[in-house]
Amino acid sequence: MSASAMPSFASRQISSRKLLTRKFSAYCSMLFTAITLLLATSAWGQGKVLYSFNANPDALYPTAGLVRDAAGNLYGATPGGGETGIAQCEAQYAGCGAVYELTNSGGVWTETVIHTFVFGTDGINPFGNLIFDGVGNLYGTTQAGGTGCVSFYGCGTVYELSPAGGGAWSETVIYNFTGEADGAFPQASLAMDSAGNLYGTAFSGGTSACGCGTVFELTRGTGGTWTENTIYTFQAGADGGDPITELTLDATGNLYGVAEIGGDLTCNAPYGCGAIYKLSRSSGSWTETTLHAFKGGLGGSFPTSGLAIDNLGNLYGNTSSGGTGVAGVAYRLIPQAGGIFTFNTLYSFQQANGSMPLGTPLVSGGIIYGTVSQGGGNTKLCSNGCGGVYRLTATGSTVRYTFLGFGTGSNGATPKGNLIKDPSGNLYGTASAGGANGLGTVFEIVQ
């Protein structure tokens, strides 16, 4: 698919997930109140809001999770907010997006916007998480912008933010997508290997007839230049298509990811219900293997979170649909001899206590943490429920699910990103709506 044939940028929803837009037509409809309540208390944690986003030029509508530096500062990117007066971005997103930092001093958190995206060459609307390299530079993607293709809005970028002294940061676009063989509209965060190479997915484009996306590698050369290599193009068959999540690296350099469509094409014919894939490198070339094709029903369909990996090589993820509650499932893939993985469903989400998980799960100490973007029972403030945070623990074959709900909207609503954990075991995340100003929050779960 050429860049000029792709859907107009302004027509894409803030989630940028076209399959989800077809499946779920109603987002959280907020009725903001002056009531301030913390997250519900449970046996495993107490939630509190660290920051509520303000109007422009602040960052707005955080859909991604956070990254933490060694000093405990938090960083994130938002698809909305930033500078005003940019009509091309403001119509839907209230700005072209921003990167922010939260610093803690004596329990008081201060937010600073460290980069504002401007309509033009530096990218538009970052949706994925940020990652650090070993010397403190940040890397991320923007789903549009850049100078690489003929589309009016651009086909997306990969960017680097480097500390410039005095709290300032300098942004450099290290790759502009063309919308052709390399792909277009990267929406997910990046993965970095031990050599400093970057890996990611582009939602559209590639050399296949369907233009169903690519997997790419960026390698740094001398003088700070980067070279892009497209290592796989999706066909939307058994291999999958429309990759919207980040890749996961194992200890030997294999890449794992999920595709939102494809797999078993008899499910949701003719599109398929999604697939889990592996990319392995040998003698400089990459081979793709489909590890699991979703079939709908109790096994789930339409995987919309990235994969977490534990020290045994087990993979964990979520789907946005299927299961006993038709609200998504949490699943695990266990590696077996001969490169085969065994799939099992760990939990079926229910609308009453959290549904539609979008963020990549966090696996820590044998416990699975994550966010659900809808559900929770309170439909007066959010039409589908405001979502919240969940924890899954297993004892033998018994899996226990506990839920902290965003029940009031004042503490946030519709979390779509992943969670991170500090050395004390506290969790941090973002909500894409709600808060004191209805523009999203950063929250902490104290355990």
C-alpha cells in the first residue's frame, strides 16, 4: 500500500487501532466531578494520583506507560498536547504530542515537558512507551510526521532525546518512514538489544499486497547515523498482520510479538483473529514462525498487548476479546522441546471487574500485573466502565484475580499502557482520561 493510499491521519481515533475501532464504538464518556477519591483499597495496594495533566502546552491523554531512570524520575510520551496554534493536530488531539518528566522531591512530584512535537519534521503523536539506552538517551516512535513519505501528515518517525545539560533535552529524528517497503505509522515502543540496535513494528506498509505492516531494525553507524533494515513483512495470512505492539527480546536475541489480525483465517473470516510470532536470526537473515493462532471463543481473540517474558522463557499477554466474559483473556505460552509453545488461558476478564486489557502485562515474582481500559461496574461516569489495575496470582491450578478500579474519574480513567515497578515494589502507570482536569493522570499503587 502506498502512503498516498493510506487512510487520512485525521480520521484515525486516538487509540490508532483500526480493528479496535471497528469492534468497540464507545469510549469512556466522562462526567467530571469535583469529588476527589483515591483508588479503591484492597489487600494488595493503595492507589494515589501523582499528577493530573493540564491544558496545553502540557502533555495530554497519555496512552503509553512510563519508564524510570536510576534516580527514580519517570518519563512518558503523550499523543496530545504540546504547542497551541497547530490546526492540523489540534482538531482531534489538542496538539501534536509531547514528552514529559516527573521528578520527586520529598514526596511532591513535579512535571516538566521536555519536548514538544511540532507539525513538520520531528514527528506527530507518539503512542508508544519510551526506552533508555545505557548512557541516558531516550528513544521512541511517532505514528505520523517526518519527511519520509508523500503523505501530508508523514508516515512516522523514530526519535532520540539526549540530555543537553541544565535539565534540557535535544531531539533528533533518527529515521523517517517512507510508507513503502519499510512500513508506515509505527505505534509501539522500541526494543533494544545488548549491542544498542533498535527493533520495532510499523502498523502499515511493507511490500505485501495488503500493506499489513513490517518489523524493522535500526543499527547505529559511525558518526551517530542509523541504518534501517526491514526484517519481516506481514502477509495477513497465517503469519498475521497489523502489528500494533512492541517486540520482546529473549536472552539469545530472538524477537517475539503479536499481530492483531491474521493467523487462523477461519476465525473472523476473512481477517483472522490474530497471531503470536517469533523472529529468529541465523547468518544475518531472519525467519518468522507463528507460535499461536487465536481462534476466538474461550482462547481469546485480537491480541492487543505486547508480550512479557519470564526467566524460564514463558510468554504472557492479553487479548481484547473472547473468553468466558467476551471481554478478553490473559494467557501464557510455555516453551517445549523442538521450539513448540503450549498455549493456555490464565484468566477470562469480565466487564464487571475490568475488561479490554491493552497494556503489556508486568510479570514480577510470579505475579502478573496489568491495566484494563474498561469495565469495573461504574457506567455513570464512563459508558463502559472506567477500567483500573489488576493482579493475577496462581497457586497450583487456581488463579486469583484482584482488581483496583477507577471508580470516580477524578483519579483517572481508561488506562491503556503498561505498569512499571520500583525497587520497593510500588507500581506506576498512566490513565488516558480523567483526573482533576479530565485530561489524564499518572498514578502510583503503593504495595
